[in-house]
Amino acid sequence: MQHNTLHQFADQFGLIAHGEVVPFHVSRSSWSRAVHRGQLSILQPGIAAVAHTQESPEQRIAAAVRASGKEAMAAGATAAWLHGVSLPLVEPIHILSPTRPIHRRLVGAVVHRPIDLHDLSPVNAQGIPATSPFRTLLDTCAWNRGLAHRVLEHFLVAEQFTIHSAWRQLFLHAKQGRPGITHLKNLLNEWDLDTEQPESVLEAKMLSLCFTNKLPPFEFQAQVGKYRVDFLWRQFRAIVECDGFTYHGSTRDAFENDRLRDAELQSLGYTVWRFSFRQIAFEPKLVAAHLERGFSAQNVAKNDTYGAENTQVGGGVCR
């Protein structure tokens, strides 16, 4: 079998399925010779890549999906990666197959047979069948729960669904024994804000930072005086503003307006902290530690003030 002949059967990832070409287009011996000569490289049972095609994570995922059967699709954290969620490609590759997979033993992949049959229509993600955004989130909660915050954050900002629509979909999937339900309920409870959805990736990452580090309860997009602030800890009279360069650092006017806004909020008795995208996205532990120290200092100051007032009126608190 000539190398050019192989290419005509390959898909966009350079993959060929043994069962689709043998014996209809080539003989079994021709396939075996092509593998022996290095013209074909076996990636999964029954799935080969044509020589000199580009190796990539997408090719590996596509090979695992094709090896699992016609109704199979990428799922969980693997589907999240294909949907563009900012996370590393998780090993093993996760595949969802409503029917019995053709091959049970895949290389670096695991095939899940769903007990939950809702929302099983695949969507195209980078040319590969994958689960829908909500199904992707729910299955990530079941199999890779440590990544679920990032997946939820991405789909909210991308407006694939809202918190309220996610709750509605969750009830359709909820049934006894369905993994991931409890964890997703806990996530949605944390994100179930009384006000608005996060308007930017930066706000969503700050929300994740607050939840992940178990910071005290806060108000999101709260009104303070004439200003709408990003995050408000009313009990500590503390405000956090998320500064994306596009809106806060691109012009002199934006810089001046932020300084005036901070001064007016401070005159109302609030401490204002500003954090950049880089700090929130890449140094979340440092941001959380700074806030925790600030909250502790505010508590100490409040207690000192309370003690001084009691001393002045002869309350006998200080001895």
C-alpha cells in the first residue's frame, strides 16, 4: 500500500480506522506491511496515524474517541480542555460512550458508560465530538472535582449558561447514584449570587479565589455610596477592586478616576484594595493571605476602638 493511498483515508488528524478500510479498500496484509514499514503508527486499538502527520493532544483525543465507537465523545476534563478551559490536559483522557465501547483497553484513556442519559448529544469541539458545556461541567465534578471551579468559571464568562439555568439543568440530571451532583450543588451554592453574573474572566477568577481560600462572606457588585464596587466585605468595611489593564490602566483619565473613586470610598470609612489580573490569576494564595491579614487587622482595630470607648465610660472592660 502506497503512502499516498493511506492519506486519502485519513481524517483531519491523520487518523485511519482499521475497520473502515480493511478489507473494503486494502487487504489485511497491506495494512500489516504499512505498520511494519512505519507508514502507519498504531495509537489505539484499531486506530492508526499516517506517518509524518503532526502529533498533538487533539490527535490523541480523537484517536481515543474513534477507538471507542461511533457514539463516543470526549467528556469531563478532556472535553473542558477542548472547549477552551484554561487547564492542563488531564491524564487519562476521559471518554463517554452511551453504547458498549468497541475496545475496552485503550492507551491512556478511560471510557465511561453513563447511567445519566440526559444531554448526550455531542457538540463539535476543535473537530472532535465532545459533551455539551453543562454535561462537561457535571462530569468534571464527578471525575476531576479539583478542576470544577475553573470549568464553571470559564462557561459562566463565556455565557454558555448562567447560575440559574445551571440549577435547572442540574435537577434534570439528579438521580440516585449519579456522581458529581453533590459537588456541583455545593459549587452553585457558592456562586449563587444575589446580584449579577461575573462580567469578566478577572471577576470570575477573583470569585474562585474567594471560594477556594474560604474567605469570609462577601457581597459581589455591591452599591457603596454612589459607586458599584466589585467585592465588599461589609463587616470589615473592606473593598476589593479587580483591575484589568484594558479598563483601568490604558488611559490617564482612567487612572485619575480610580484614584478619585478610592479617595471617596475611603472617606466613607472603607479600606480599598486593588489587585491586577496577574496577581489574581497567578498569585491567588498571596492575594488571599493579604486579605486575611487585612481582615484580622480590621478586627483588631475594631476591638481596640470598642475597648477604648468602654474604658472612657467606665465600663470596666480594660483592667
